[in-house]
Amino acid sequence: MCAAFTTATPSPATPEHIPVLLAEVIEALAPKADGVYLDGTFGAGGYTAALLEAAPCIVWSIDRDPEALQRGAALLEKYPGRVNLVQGRFGDMAELLSARGITGVDGVALDLGVSSMQIDDRTRGFSFLRDGPLDMRMEKSGRSAADVVNTLSEKELSDIIFTYGEERHARRVARAIVEARRERPFSRTLRLADVIRAEVRRSQDGIDPATRTFQALRIYVNDELGELERGLLGAEKLLRPGGILAVVAFHSLEDRIVKTFLKARSGSALRPSRHTPASLGAAPATATFTPLSRRPVGPSETEIARNPRARSARLRVAQRTAAPSLTALAGGLA
């Protein structure tokens, strides 16, 4: 069980991290006095700080990365009794909050993927532009990216790169990785990036050839899509009637899962995606969510100019109905 995190740390207001679609997320959540809100991906604390500023509410903030929560000391000091930091996975949000006596919230915000700070810290191994250990573990525990590329078979690597990176040259990349590791195992990010670049041409839009493979490895190492699926189910369970779910996704795999989930939960299921388990694609007898817009909200040109990493961001917002969650209706999900 993950305990509340209260270690004294630096301020969360870090200049290198700019919360994406912050104004749109806060407008969607519409914080109210005495409301209870969950920031499932604390990161640098941008969403949490904005919620606390918007209304005299209570915020529970979760992050699986212990370094992220270390930035929350300033918020604990500035908003005593109103902010609670919890180390853990947002996929376990219902259990984490229930263990602390919280059974319902008025809003849930999820900012998916890897943070700017994690990418920019070369010691974390997320970046193909800076040399560092080939790690990519958000929790700093479990199997690293180096373990994956050095031990899995060529077919397993190809499947991961194709499925999670949508890399059409996945077989070629996997073959090159296996050949290179025979010479010596991979341990650094730039060596892996160079091997990939030797096999894949730079696209016309200028995207680095290593982008999709690094994305695939990161998603696989951290089970990010599984975490998202569990998080959506957790939000459905935690949100009170009228509560708001706001999810910011950065690539098509994430956004497809959120879109399919909300379509299904509003009673209008899409055709199943190969990335979406049957449990998330099944429409409940009574709709549990009402999507608040037909299309996702994207960043403005002004925001993109200020923060180029926001370019691919997509926000989907839905309101919880009074219907029981699917887990309650079905008596639990397998």
C-alpha cells in the first residue's frame, strides 16, 4: 500500500514544465468550494495548483514517480489541509483513496504520458536526444528498457515496436537491435537511437526516426495503456453524479482508448480497437458518462508557439451520470 508522501522538497513551479491545456482542463472541471478533486498525474503540480487556486477545494494528487511528488512541498505549505500527495498509480485511484476514507470525488484530471521533466532528465533514459542510461521506468523499479531490448526475442520486440509505436519498419528495427546486442548489450539511450536511425529514414515532417520506437518501449515498460484502462474504470467508480472526467492524451493509442471508453459508457460503442480490451468496449445497460463534446479539444496556436510539445495534445471531457459503475453492474471485471 502506498502511503501519503510528505517529504520536504522544491517548489513544483518549474520553468521547464508547462501544463498542457491547463485553462481548458480547469474550465471543464469547474472547481467549487468544498469540492473534492483528483489529479491522477501530479507531475510538476500544474493542474493541482490551478485547482487549488480556482476554488477553496480539496485535491488528492497521485503520481507513480517518487521524484514528481518531491516537488509538492510548496503546495503542502501554501495550502495546508487542502492538498494530499499520494505515491502510486492512477489506475489504482479508487483503492488508494478508499484506503484514506475517500469514496467519491467531483472531478478527475489525467495528463497522460511522460512529463517534460522526465524527458529532459537524461538520467531517466526517456530521451533519444540526450545520452543516458536506457531506463525509462517511471517508478524506478521493475524491468527497464535495457532489460527489454537485451532479452526479448526479435519477434517480441517487433510486436512491441509496431503495436505501441505504430512503427511500420518495426521488423527492420527489431532485427537491427538483436544484431547490435550480439556485439554488446545496450545500456545507453544514444546507442539505441543511432541503431534505429540507421534503419529508419527521417520523415518529411522532421520527426526523429527514433521517436516511435522509444515511445513503444516507454509504453511497454510502464504498461501505460493498461494503466489508462484501469484509470478510466477507477474514475467511473470514484466520480459522483455530475462529476467531471478530463483526460489529456498525446498520441492516438491513448486517445483511441479514451474515445472508445466514453462512447461505450454513453451507450454508443465504437467498433472494438485492437488496443482496447473487451471490458472497456462493452456498453453498460445504463450510460455512466455523458461526453460534453463530440470532438476532442486541441491546443491553440498560441499555446503551441509557447510549448511545441503541446501540439499533439487532445482533451476529452465527460460528465458522470447517476448510473452505477460497470464494475458494480457486472459484479467485477476479469
